Amino acid sequence: MPNCPLKCLESIKLHLPEELKRDLQDLAMQEERAVSEYIRVVLQLHVYGAKAKLPPPSPEENAR
């Protein structure tokens, strides 16, 4: 079951060392996910976890 409630239409080409790719494949397999889905989940957890730690935007930033 995909963990992407919105349509995932954007793509990024990524160059990885072979060992990292193999490790990602192993981790994705353990979670019964495609590698791309696994990477998307990991990125979402990292980005939105880090974003939650940021201070709230100032009124000037909200005006943008």
C-alpha cells in the first residue's frame, strides 16, 4: 500500500554508491515496499520531522 496520499508526479535522479543502493533494497524488501516508495517514506519522515522542529513562520513570511 503506497504511503503517498497525493499523486507523486515529480521525479529526482539520484546517484548512489552500490552499497547504499543494496542497503536500500534490503530495507525496502524487509518492509515489502518498492525501493522508490521506501525512499519516499524515509524522506517524508526526515523532512517533515525536521520541519516540525522549525520555529513558526513570522507574519512577514506568512504574507508571501
